[in-house]
Amino acid sequence: MTRDREYPHIVGTTRTSLSPWATLVEKQVQFSAGRDPETYHCLTQDDYIAVLAVTSDGFVPIVRQYRPAVEAYTWEFPAGTVDATESPEDAARRELLEETGLQADQLVGLGWCWADTGRLQVRSHAFFARASRPPGAPPIEDGIEMKLVSIASLRDMIRRGEFCFQQHLGVYAAVLVQDLCPELRG
């Protein structure tokens, strides 16, 4: 192995749990021989999922909830973290049902990406679903407002900046690029 391939490397890591949902990670990174390690920080949490779903009549469920990080209510796709005992696919099905009362009749994994390579150590999994309301669907999770919007209305919300969660815009783009929902092309 050449020297160029040995560096950079992590020479130390410290984790500090901040809450059940977030951990502060401090990493000591050595970039070259003879150079002192530099300290970098990031936040980590369990893997994250987001689901762009479309009903048989062409509506997209979106959810609104208060987000303390940005001190505002935001419109988003159904989303959440992956519990320790479940797969990302199971989490996507669970979150869709909990937040919208809809079930994923067809679920397509779009892959995963890093949420923010500079500050977050979080893998974000994206899904597309064809969805329907099952008989006896559970009530929607407390603190969440759900509405079904037309695809044209969703595009208008994106244009006006009312639907502006960057990761969820990435899910929308992934569905378009993979041509999974011709209705979105509009």
C-alpha cells in the first residue's frame, strides 16, 4: 500500500449520546504522516426512510408536523427512522401506515444516500409506493396532519417553496429518474 492510500484515516472516535434519537460523534482524522490529527464532529442516528406514495386515483399523501430544528411546520412525505429490529422496507411500510393510514400495496426501493456528508452520519433510504387505504386502518399518529394532494398540487407546492425538505425532493427526483410513476412527469 502506498502512503497516499494510507491517509486520511480515523485515529480515534468518541460517541456522546444526546438523546434516544441523536449521538454526537467526535473523530480524530490524520491526513498524512507526521501531521497532527484534526478533530471533526458529526451527528448520527438510526437509518432514515422516506416514502413517496401514490394512490390508485392519483393522489400523493403528504404530512405536516412541527419540526423544532427549523422552528416551523413542514410538509413532507411520510418518513421516519428505522427501528433496530426492522428492515428499511418494513420501516417504510410502518411509517406510511402510521402517518397516513395507507398501506403500501407495491413498494419499490430506490436505494439509499447520505443525508449530509459534511455534518450527518445518517443513511437515508428512499421508497416509492402504490398505496391504498386498508379496511380498519389505524388512526394517524398524534401531531401529524395528513392530506392527499394531486400531483399537480404537489408540483405547485414545490415551486412555491411550501414543500421544501431537500431529502424528500431527492426522493421525488429519484422516482422521476427511475420512471416509476409516469403521472409525476406532467
